[in-house]
Amino acid sequence: MKKSRKQASGPGSTPAIVALETAGAAFSVHAYEHDPAAASYGEEAAEALGVDPARVFKTLVAEVDGRLTVAVVPVSGSLDLKALAAAVGGKRAAMADPAAAERTTGYVRGGISPLGQRKKLPTALDASARSHATVCVSAGRRGLEVELSPADLASLTDAVVAPIARA
């Protein structure tokens, strides 16, 4: 499943892919034609790649007690803000301003990856990820996903693994 440095560091390379390569993680890259009119970036990725939406995870940026925090949840569900706050030791959570999320992570909305962010943020990964051998997350660009083990994703992002999604 691992991409070689030469394959992944070409024109499609992103900071997320570079982070995976640097860590020596096993991963594969999946590209698809992004439709700018798509209502949901995550559901579009799942459909385009033919992957169960429960295995494709979206990266959301929230504010927990005023601090930007990353939540990684399946596209088949939604983020439980109260559960996210509890998972990272906070009291209140709200979705972050999209411009602040883009500025802080270095990625555009719909292409925010939990990996290779400009500024490493506290991260929570939904516990449902553990029920899959591999999961897909944004590779840092719309139309590009990386597939890796949930254990590697949690380790590389220093994520707290907790039930933060609602079905």
C-alpha cells in the first residue's frame, strides 16, 4: 500500500503526502475528478472512489474553549460538538470560522487534511475508525485522498480517539 517517494512527490504531492512519506507510513493515494458543484466533499469522495462512506473521514476544524481543534469523523455521520469538547478536555465547542481554519491549516475548505497542517492542532479521531483496516482522509487537495490505517492516522496526528460522531 505504500507509495514510493518518487511516485508521491510529483505534481500531486501535498504537505499531507510529504508528512506520510517522512514518517515512513504505509499509505496509498487516490485521485478523482472533483466536481465544484458537489454538495458534500466527503460524500463526493466516497462515491467517486467507490468506498463505503463509513470509511471516508472528513476533517473539520472547530473551536474548543477558543482554541482551534481538528475533528476527524466519518462522512456518513456528523460531528457531536459536545463530545468533541469532552474528548479534548474542554467545555464548549463550535465550528471554527472557515477562513481561520484555512489560514491555520494551510489547506482550503474541502481539502483540509488532518496531516501536514501548517500549524499542528489538537486532534480527535472518531472511535469508529478503529473498526476499519484502513480509512481515507483528504490528502490536502479537493479530489485527492490518502488511505492509511487508523492507528497510523491517530499516531501521526497525536489524536485522541473518542466517540465524537453522531450517525
